[in-house]
Amino acid sequence: MSETSAILSLFISSLLGATLLPGGSEAVLAGVLHNYPDTLWIALGLGTLGNTLGGMISYWMGWMLPQTQQLKHVDKLRRFGAPALLLAWVPLIGDALCLAAGWLRLNPWHSALYMAAGKFVRYALIAAALSKL
């Protein structure tokens, strides 16, 4: 696999992994960094971008849900607001956070910023841990 294909695979897996579809991009990130260690910043950037775009897909799905029903635990997210999306990377609850943020009509720019920050830190920590191996 070429370097370009590996990076593209990381972007796609990170995007899909952040939607309601199952999957994880951490293994793809590990593979890319193992095979192409010089791509660290490109991999972190595109992995974060893909994962944030995937989270925003869930956000927009939540935006489209009718507000006639109350989503479970939404009051906690309303209280913390967009900064709660720093945890959008957490398995299982991250997808629900993104969906609920859209349903609550939280500011999409703030939501994307906090999502990206949390997701970048997660990828950076994974990369740092891999460099120690």
C-alpha cells in the first residue's frame, strides 16, 4: 500500500468510525505510523479531520430529529454545552453526545471545534504511546 493510500484509508476509517457505523481508526493510525512514521502530522491532521467530520454527520442527524421527544440524559449535555464534546471520541457515548448536541441545536462551529480538540488529543496520545513501543 502506498503512503497516499494509507493516509486516505486513515481518513475514511476515521470518518466512518465517528458515525453511528461500527469501526475504529486507531488500528489504521497505528499501521500508518508504523509503515510511514514521517507522516505523523499529516496522519494526525487527516485522522482528526475525518473523525470530526464523522462526528458532525451524527450532529446533523441529531439536528434533523424532531424535538417532540426527549432524548435520554440530554439535560446534562445542555448544562455543559459544546465543551462536553471534548469527550466525543469516547466509544459508545461519543456518538450519542454528537447526536444530542445536534438535537439541542448547540452552535455547530463550537461543537466542531470541541470535537476536533478532543479527537486530536486522543490521536496524539495514541501516536505518543506507539512511539514508545
